[in-house]
Amino acid sequence: MLRTARSSVAAVAVATAAVAVLTGCSSAGPLPGGHPSLAPTSTPTPPPAAFSTAVPQQAATVPPVAPAAAAPARVAVDWAGVTAPVRPEGVDDEGGMALPPDPSVAGWYRYGAAPSSAEGTVVLAAHVDAVGYGVGPFAHLRDVPDGRTVTITDTAGAETRWRIDSVSLLEKRGLPWDEVFRTDGDRRLVLVTCGGVFDERTRHYESNLVITATPVP
């Protein structure tokens, strides 16, 4: 069972530039144990909106890509064997964050902070599942405890480590995604996927699972 929010989204330092979130996940079928799976029906947005893969969204002007910082290439969580390759993603035609169609691959919001950036929030997002692909590794994050370590390896081979501080299940509508996609402020990592109640009528999940982490010295 997915947990309720354990901390305020305001605790997540994130972006004032392009806002978009996962909001359109549609289910590919039930998960083992009777839980509905999360799957996309359309491309998500920078804070996308309803889950087809999406996160609630809001139109925004795309900022310039940050210079020369190495992009994340792989993410691993010391929980349930969660690991996934990461590829850079931008903004889709509707002004939201684009996501890889395969839920086994995470997208990095390339207009935001990189793992080695001195400030700002690194945003990684993925579908929970998708028709034709099945369930992705981010589906296992619904039960991850606080204190677990997330390791990001970038394209230069450097590793950064992050400690999970909060795991929040938040309704997509009205979620302040502009606070998630920040390019300034303290360094943070945010992992996002779909979760919560699956609406059989709309074929979308009603909530997003938002995991925040801070750098390990």
C-alpha cells in the first residue's frame, strides 16, 4: 500500500523555470498482490498532469540548458534492487516534461540541475508501468524507507550519493510543481512516478509519488 505524504512538498527545493509533472499514467493491468499498475497513455510534462505517464503540467518558457555539467547516466536505490538507466529529456509539445516510453528507463529534466551542480534540484522521473513494457523499477519505490541511499552515476563516471529524506504520495491536481523544478537553492534530488488510486474511468492514477533526497557528504 502506498503511504500518505510524510512531509510537506515545500520541503522539496525545486524549479521556478519550466513547471511540469507526471500526471497521465494509465494502467497496463494489476500489479502482483492485487495492486493496479501504473502506465502511461500519453507523454508527460515538466510537472506532468494526469497519468498516462504525465505529471500535472503548466505552460512555461524553457530556460537555456545549463552549461557543461555531466548528465546522469544511471540511478540506483539501495532498496528492492531498484536501478535504471537515465537519459536526458526536455519538454514535450504540450509544455510538460517528456518521459521515456519504457518505464525501465528514467528521464532527467535536462533544463534543471545536474548531479554535480552546485545548487538546484536534480529531477528524475519515470512511468510506473506502460502497455507493451510492463512494470518499471520505480514501482518498487512506494515502500522505500527514509534513510536509504540513492546513487547517481553520470556520463563522466562520477558518482553522487543522496539520502532519502521524505516519501510523499500527493494528489496531482494542485501540486506546486514549480517548487520541484528549481534551478537555485540547496542541492536536492527528486524522484517522481505515479501512484495512489487508479481511476478506471480515466485510466489514470490520481496521485504522484514524490521522493526527496539530500546529498551525502
